[in-house]
Amino acid sequence: MAEEPALMRIPPEIRMLIYDYLLDNGGTKDISIRNQSRSEYEALRSKTKRSVYNIMERSIAKKSYETTYCAEPEPRRAMHTAIMHINRKIREEASHFLYTRHAFHFGDDLEAVVPFLADKTPRTRDLVREISLYKRSPTNAIEPDSCDWSSVCRSLRNLQSLDKLTLVIEGARPRGPWDGPQSLTVSDFRLLYSTRHESLGWARELASIGTIREVVIVADIHNLPNPESNMMLVLAAFSSSIETSLVDFLRDDLGIPARMGQPQYCGEFGFVRPTPSYPAAAVTDKMATPAPPEDQARLLEDALVAVRQQTSLMRKCLDTPGKLMDALKCCSTLVSELRTSSLGPKQYYELYMSVFDALRYLSVHLRENHPVNHLADLYELVQYAGNIVPRLYLMITVGTAYMAIEDAPVKELMKDMMDMSRGVQHPIRGLFLRYYLSGQARDYLPTTESDGPEGNISDSINFVLTNFVEMNKLWVRLQHQGHSREREQRIRERKELQLLVGSNIVRLSQLVDLETYKSSILAPLLEQVVQCRDVLAQEYLLEVITQVFPDEFHLHTLDQFLGAVSRLNPHVNVKAIVIGLMDRLSEYAERDGPENKSDDRAQMEADALAKLLEKVNLQKDTPAATPSDSKSPEDSKPADPSESSESSEDTKTSESEDETAAKAEGNDGETTGESSADDSSTLAESTPSVADTEATAVNGQGSITDKVQLYEVFFAQVKNLVEAQHLPVPDIIALLVSLCNLALNIYPDRLDYVDQILAYANTKVRENMNNADLHSPPAQQSLLALLQAPLDHYVSTFTALSLPTYVPLFQSQSYPTRRAVAGGVARTLLKNQTTISTTEQLENVLEVLKVLIKEGSQAPQGYPGVSQRRPVETDETMEEQGWLARMVHLLQAEDNDTQFKLLQMTRKAYSEGNERIRTTTPPLLTACMKLARKFKKREHFDDNWETQSNALFKFMHSAVSTLYTRVNSSGAAEMALRLFTSAGQTADLVGFEEVAYEFFAQAFTVYEEAVTDSKAQFQAVCVIATALHQTRNFGKENYDTLITKCAQHGSKLLRKPDQCRAVYLASHLWWATPIVANGESEETELYRDGKRVLECLQRALRVADSCMETATSIELFVEILDRYVYYFDQQNESVTTKYLNGLIELIHSNLAGNQQDSASVENSRRHFNQTLENIRSRQYEGVVLTPN
């Protein structure tokens, strides 16, 4: 019989420990089972004894290949499973350890589950206690796992001892809300289950197992685009309910013992790996983590009770002579409570404050009793305390009390306490210890320049800096404490502790002056911030540095500070840091600037704009100069093709940077730097640094902006940040907004600065036109703010619009942004009644307003979208069209020719609005009529006034004709008719008979072709008759033709009352009356034909008499009587008393014979009586008012 192995002769307890050690999977109880890769399987194919199966490649090809399963080794330590092959007895014992104490994680390799369990003996399978699986999305149509899932569930039914199944379910949902169901309820799951919906087929298989004691459901949620299909909507709603309603449905309806789990993600698919349980030997090198929140309150209360008890005993001992040692023991005991690692930052701070009160009482007592109990002896004595935390707190308490004593070796004490404090490396304990050290030593740090043992200001600075560096290291290290699933909790705790670290920087700001800050403080501070590479630390510390040090310090160290910002962690919110600094320095520089600013800002802006445009035109007209011998061809070549080349003057210059800065100051604000089109790399090289500008400034004279070229430094550094940090587009635009505000506030006369910013923004926008970040709400808001900033700041809106790169940047924006800017421009111009007097001004305005002119939402140049036509006009768009119409009245040029050009430009731009010209054409015609009268006034001064007038009338005719032919909506024809008659009336007024005739003829054409409604026809006839009645310059033939045509149209109206009224109104066309506004009087010879007037009145009387309703006839009779009285009063010889008496008698007879007592008859009766009273008052001879 073979000899028994030596391992079997070891006592079972020791043997179990050996199994535990050899089968330890790197300190974790998890064993990952995966499909063996194709290459590994081919290499080990001949040696494997495991079951072989086929799986699909996860690629487009979807080829099947043969493989087997394998255990994925733990990188920290591999298991030694060879012990299981010694003999059967050892295998049985080791198998118990291996299978009962480990959880088997298959991830999404469901194919490996069945062969893995099939290869085990029934006894071994019964040892398996925990399995974890990854369930692909139930709605995943690309890589479904339904077949493998069914096989897995059938295999799991045979596991009688399975205690726990962890099921990670894949899901996906958008980041924000979406249209459709946001989640599913238990009732929804019941409905889906009852209808055998594909999303719950897996649950039916899971419910069939029936032997699992616990099922832990964990959601693995991925990002999903905005749902656009039913399947995506179901997936989003299903994913939102995995850990809530789904768990309840599985538990309550299907009887599955399900509960929600708390995952810790790792791996390619976010696979859940439970918290590893380390053996006792491995725990010693891991820092203890805080207790659960429910236990921390109890632990804190226990610690506070102990502190209060020991504090009371300490005070009693201190008050009793000779018991100082007992007091120190009590103090050491109460400080020992700070050794705990079970409290979070808030609870630990509360405990710290309780301990601090006790230590402060001890410190006061020690200073007061220094001669009796010498502090030097006590300082040595307390260092014999057994534990390091109480030892260091006592050492700091005694040491800082000793520092307050005269002739104390302060320098040595500071160094010793700082060195000893390194003994506590636990993040929370170490931070509070060093905070205590900083606070206690704060009032006793030396501030002199002495070289003696009492120390000097340099020692204090080194002390605070060293303490800051060590505290920052502890603070950063805190993020790595505890489990990764508690990362959010650690971030919250670190934010609660950040004030402890920042207190050191506050203390530094109280110690140093500008020179010390530049030479000794800023560099080590920034170096520590950059090297820590922690996002939270870098953001907070730079914010503290920005806030606590004076503005003047930052002005003189901008290069250094911004250079460090460019080296930060890429995930740091650089935008907020730089914007905060810009805004602060902008306010400071504005306060520090000269008080006697220019009163005439408008003139200053106009001069600056003229200089800028002159320089831009010079650059366009002048070819690029040949580079000098001192420059290589690469130096003169633009780095960015989207930006224009440098001016020849800038290219030829060989002055040094210092000479250029001095020249800029001597030119009193004249632009000497790069224009808006300057090359990026050339600008960065030519921008003077802070040191250069200080060297060229006049010491002690002028404002700080004269010494530090704030804008140039910031612009160069912002570009450097963009390249070094690869900032996203929203952050770039936000930085440029802040930089633009800085340039506008501090350098209002430097329009080239603003133009330079807009040019750079335009370059970045065009580079990222297809980038989704550019079209995000934050980026669009920043772009809108960037475009609005010059408009809001400059006195004249035209100053901003005339910047060479403003309109190009505007054109590259999305439709909502352009519409918002255009609306703001229109409202501002109308509110301020800003006149537009030049074609350049109008060109820029129309370019911006183009987005309001056109119908529908139009994409900008290069924008990846399709123009959509708006089907109907909204109240908002109608208001915008009102703005455009009112804008026409702002066109007020200094001379008539320019005014005509402005109108032509406006009409050309407005014509792109298609049917919207219905709103914009009438004000254009009104402005043209005003211009026609102006041309008439200049007839004795301008020889070509007739030519100009003819061109103007052709322009008016074309505009109204376009309105008539293009717009098909109701009322458009009537509007065109009114405009034609108004234009004809104006042409007649200025003496253009043929033109006026053409306009009226066109009005009749519109009437005949398009005016079909009877009411509209009557109104049209009235409009034409009114206009013709006021004309004076027609020849008799033309006038007779027009008025006869008008009377004919009136007599052919559909309704009899309309015919009657149109005819008696047409009678006025043969009886002109003087128009006082035109200088006419009763002596003026006017066109009058009494007989035709009488004919019209008689015809109207016949039409009225033919009406079927008596009330209508009476009403018309009275109206005609008014006309008879009018002409009789006008001394029309054809209208005699005979006609008046006959009509009066006719009305009396009709009123007497009328049996109806209607309201219309009563109104006519009152009207008739008033007319009779009017006749009676005039005492007309021969007129009989009352019939016999």
C-alpha cells in the first residue's frame, strides 16, 4: 500500500489553513470563468480535457469556432490548484474550499456555463453556492442570447444548493428626459409577461429554475441616443425600471426571491464584481474605511462622552497644583479619540472641535505657568506618549505655546513639529492634525528678517508651504480610500475637507508682498497644483489662489499662472478658472483706469472704426511683402489658412518686441498689433509678455493697463490653453466671451481687439461645424453672448456690425442664434430710433436681418442641416415682420441719391421674403412717395431730377407689381390696388401725368382681375374715386377716361345699395374742390361739370328707387339728399330747388307710406330731420321743407 502523503499527516486544522492559502484568488472570493480565446485554444487543444463547444465570433463575419472554458487568473495572485491532484481525499477537501467559498462569474460568456457544470461530478456541483451572469438587453436584436440563456437556466435547475445568483441586466437610456414612457410599472410588466413579449422571455426561463435562494438584480446602464423607434422606447423604459419595478414583478408575481444589488463595475461590459474580502494578513496594509452612516452617530456620541469626561478630569488636575502630569495623561486619553478611522469628515470635525476646546484650555494654562513648568521640558516630555496621534497633538500644543515665549527657538520648533507631523499618513487624521498645527502656529510665525534662532519671514513661508504640500498630498490620497463604488461619497467628503487645505494659501496671502509672491511663492504653489494631477484639487486650489491674492499680484504674474493652467489635468474645468481670473482683473483694471474717460464715446468709436477699416482695406489691396533676410519663408507663411495674411507693414517690420510695445504706447491708442485677420502663430510670438511690458512701462505713471498689456497676454494664453488642453468648443467660446468683455471694458477704443476675438471664434466654429458640441445649448448660449457683447457695449450698433469679422461669424451660426441676434439688432435700432444714412450701414444691418426676412428656418453656411419652410406665420414671426416694416422709416440719408440707393437695397433684401413682402412693401412705397416729393423740391437745383423721379416711379411700379403677382393670400390684391392709387396720386402731385395715368390704369387692372368680393369692390371703387378726386395735373382726356371708368365700375357693382353709393360718390369726380394743403383756394380754377354731377345723382336716385326694401330706399334717398344739398351749397347751377323739393317730397311720401316701424327706418327718419334742420338754418330760397 502506498505511503500516505505528508500533507495528510498534518492536523486537519492546519491542513484547512493550507488549502485556504493555496486556493486564495488574490484576496478576493471571485473566480472569473471565460471562453478561451481562439489562439489560446489552438495552442492547448491537444492538452485540454474539458468539454469543447462552438461559439460565434463577435465580429461582422459571425464565424463559428471551437473552444472551451478557462479560469481568468487574478493579476494580484494566482491560485495553486495543483494540490487538488495529489489524491482523492485532498481533492474532496480542497474542492469544498474552492467551490463553497468562491463565486463563479461567467460575465456574458453564457456558453461556458453548461460545459463548466457538466464537467463537474454531482457532488462537486452541489458545492457551488454563488454564480454571477451577465444578461444582454432583452431587446438586443443584434447579439441576442436567448438560446444560450435557455440552456443556462436548464443547467441551473440541477444545482440544488445554489444560494445566490447575481444577474447583471444590460440596459440603455438617454441622459435626459425623452418623449414617451419614462419607466414601466409592475402592471406594465404583467401585461408584457401575459402577452409573451420578447422583453420578458428570459424571466419565464428564470422562474422555471425554482431552486435559487436569492437572485440579486443589478442594472448595467449605457448611454442611448434620443429614442426614435418603438423598440428604443421600450428599451429606455425597461432600463429605467430594472432595479425597481422589475425586481418587484419578479419577486411578487413570479415568486423569484429577487432583490436590488449594489454593483461595483469593472471590465468591458461593466461586469459586477462584489467587494473582495481580504484575509487578515492582507488587511494590515489597507487603511480602514469609515463605518456605515447608521453606526457613525453612535460612535461619535461615545467618543464625545469620553472626551467630555477626560476634559473635566484634565481641568480639575490643572486647577490642582502638582498634578500637571495627571492632566497631561487625561489630555492624551481624550486626544486618543482622534485615532478613530470609523468617522466621516463631518463627524470627525465635530469630534476634533471638542478636542480642540480642551487643548486650547491646556495651551492657555501652559503659557500662564511657564516659569513654573518650563515649556522646553514639557516639549520633550510629551514626546514620550505611547500613540503617535496624541503625541503629536500634545507636541504641537506645547510647541506652539513655547513659540509665544520670548527668546524661544521658533525656527527649530517649526522644523521639528513639521517633521514629526509626517508620522500620520491617514488622510483624514493627517489633514486635521496639520490643520491644527497651522492654526496654532499662525499667530506666532516670525515676520522679521532676522537670521537668529527666532526665525524670519522666509522660515514662515517655508513652513506654510511645506504644510500645504503635505496636506494636499493627504487630501488627494483620500480619493483612493475605500471601495470604488463609494467614489461619489469620497468626492463629497473631499469637498467637505477642502477648506483645511485652502487655509494654508490664505495664510500665505497674509505674509507676502508682490516681490516675494513672484519670486518665492507662486512657483512652488503652481508646481504642487500641477503635479498632483487631481481634478478636484487643481480646480479648488487654483480658485483659492485666484481669490485670496490681490489683483495686482495676478496682473504681474499672468504668464506664469496661465502657463500652469495649460499643464493641468485635461478633465479640469479650465474655463471656469480662466474666466474667473479674467472677470476679476477686468474689474480691477477698469477701477484702476483713468477717471476722465472720453465723454464723446460715439466719436471715439467712429474714429477707431475708421482706422480699423482703413487697415483692413490696406491689407486687402497691398500684396504680401517679401520677407526680410532675417526671416525664413516659414516665418512669413500663415499657419492657419482660414485667417488672412499679415499686412505688409507688419511683415516687413524688424523691430524687437520691446520697441513695438513702446511704439504702441507712443501712438496714443493707434492699432499697432495684429488685426483680426492676423495669423495665430505669429500673434503668439509677437505678443509681449508681462515682463516685457513692465520693462517698457514708465515706472509709477499711468494705470496698470499701461504697464501690463492685459489683453495681449490673455489672448495669447487662451490660444495656448486651447491647443495644450484640447478644450471642447463650448469652453473655447465661453473663454472668448469673457475675453471680449475684458477688451470692451478696458480697451473701448481698440476695436481691433474685439475683431481679433471674433475672427478666432469664427475659425473655431468653422473647424467644428460638424461637431455635436458646437450645437449644444451651452455652446450656442456662449456664441449668442459673444455676438451680443459688442452690440450691448458700443454706443452705435453700426460699430459692432461694421467689424470685419462680425457678420462672417454671425453667418456661420445656427438659425436660433442668428434669429435672436437679428431680433436684438432690430429692437435696438427701433427703440433708439437710430437712423441709417449710408449704404455700408444698411448692408451690415440687412445681412443680419436676413434671417428674419426669409421664410422658414435656414441653416448657416456649411451647417449640416436642411432648410425647412415654416407652414404658417406665428405671432412671433408677424411681430418680426412688423420690425422689418418699421425699419424702412429709419432710412434717412443726407442726399436723395443715397436715399434711393438705400430703398433699392432694402427692397432687394426684402424680396427674398416671398409672401412676407406683403408686410414690407407698403412702408417701402410710403418712403418712395416721400422721396418723390423731395425730388420735386429739388427741381430748380438738380438738372436730373426728372430722370431720378422716373427711375423712382419705375422702382415703385416694380415693387407693387411684385406684391400683386407673388402674394396670393386674401387682401393682397386690395393692398396692391391701394398702393397703385397712392403711387398714382403722388406721381400726379409731382407733375408726371403719364406715370400717374399708368398707376391708375394698373389699379383698374388689379380691380378687374383680382377683386371679386362685392364689399372689396365697393371699397376699391371708393379708394380710386378718392384718389382721382385729389389729382390736379391730368389732361382733360386722361382724366375723363379715368373718372368715367371709375363711375362705370361703381354702377356695375353687385348690390343695389353699393351701386347707388358708388355712383353718387363718383359725382364728386366732376366737381373738384380746393385742397388747402396744396395751396388751393376758391379762386383756383378747378375741373367742374355740373351736368355730369346731376346725371350721377339722378342715376343714383333711380338705383335707390329700384331697391326692393322700402327702408333701404329711404336710407339711400336721404343720403342722396345730402349730396344735393352739398352741390346746391357749392352753387352747382345744374342742381336747382326743383330737384331738392322733389326729393324731399319723395322722402316724405315714402316715410308716410311705410308701415314698418324698424330701427333702420327710424335712423333714416332722424337723419332726414337733421338734414331738413340744416337746410332750414341755411335759409335756401325756394326750398319747401314740408309738403302740402
